[in-house]
Amino acid sequence: MSEARFDTATNDNPEDLLKRAAQTLQSESGGIQIQGRALTEEEMTRVKKIEAAVELINQALAQLED
């Protein structure tokens, strides 16, 4: 997994940071799935965990937008 660093000392607001985190996770999930073969059980577990994390981030974003 790439080691993305988020500089919270910048002018990025929490919404922007959450969006970037979701994009990073979605990219990681896509990278796992683009294997040209069936995923192993471990890879499927990672994809499901990443998808769950993205959903939580999306819920947080929705609350920020309210």
C-alpha cells in the first residue's frame, strides 16, 4: 500500500482531507482488484475492509455537509 502523507498543517479542511483519504483507499482497492486473476481470500478480505473504510469516510463527509 502506498504511504500517502496528509499534511494537516496546510489549509486543507477536514472535508478535503476525508475526500483525499477516500480516493487513496479506492485507489488501493482498485490496485488489489486489477490482478488479472481471481483474488485470494486474504485479498478479498482487504478489499472488503477498504470498502467499509470508504463507506465510513463517506458517512463522515455527509455529516460535514449537513
